Amino acid sequence: MEILKFLADMDEVIGITTAVVEKIREIAKCISSDPSVSNRDLPSHLEDLAQQYIELSESGERMPHVQVPMELIKLVDEGKHPSAFAEQQLREAFAQSRATAMSTHALKVLCDDLLKITNTTNETKGAFSRSTSLPFSPAATNASDTTKD
């Protein structure tokens, strides 16, 4: 349920941010067009822009947990849809997930190989100790030392 609220909050932030960017574009278009038109329309555009910024600021106070990444703002400024940011984030997460999965697999293979080596070494040591009879043992050597005196 929390994720749904987060997504709704993000949609609201994206909507307000997009409206602010569109208003800035309208002002730029107004200024670059006929000067007589811009003088007449510019005050209303600036009032609308100020209202959009107030809404954006208020939404930030209502949703302190939502932070808009600078990359998203740049994409919107470039005229791209915010879903392009989400797509980029998904691609990066997928690449990281795949790299992690490959590393995990490599570690598992290494661990399995080390266990095989350890088991083989232990079996070889056991077979060697069973097949080899030493001509003397430390206990026998100590016993023979006491009889020489």
C-alpha cells in the first residue's frame, strides 16, 4: 500500500514539475515572439509560473519522502518524458542485478571446487595413513631409549 502512495506522490510531483517546465517554455516563446504580444501576455505567464512554483513547494512539504533526482529534472528540461528516466533506472538495475548474479555464481563454483579439493585431500591423507606402516612410532622409540640405559 505504501508503494501505491509513493507512486501517486511521484505522479503529482511529475505533473507539477512538467507544468512548471511548460510554463517556462511558454514564457520563453512569448519573449522570443512579437514584443507587443509578449508585453501583454508576459505578466499573466509570470503569475502562472509563480503559482506553479508555489504548488511545487507545497507538494514538497506534503511529501518530504519524495525526492526528485536531478537527472529526472534534466530529462524533463530536455523535453523528454519522465518515463525515460524510469526506463534508464530499470536498465541500470538490471545490469547490476546481472553482474551480482554472475559474481554469486562464480563464488558458488569456487566454493564447490574448494570443497572438492578439501574432500579429495582428506581422502588422500586417510588412504595414505592406512597404507603406510611406519617402522617405528614415537612411543616405541621412547621405550627403546629407556632400555638402553
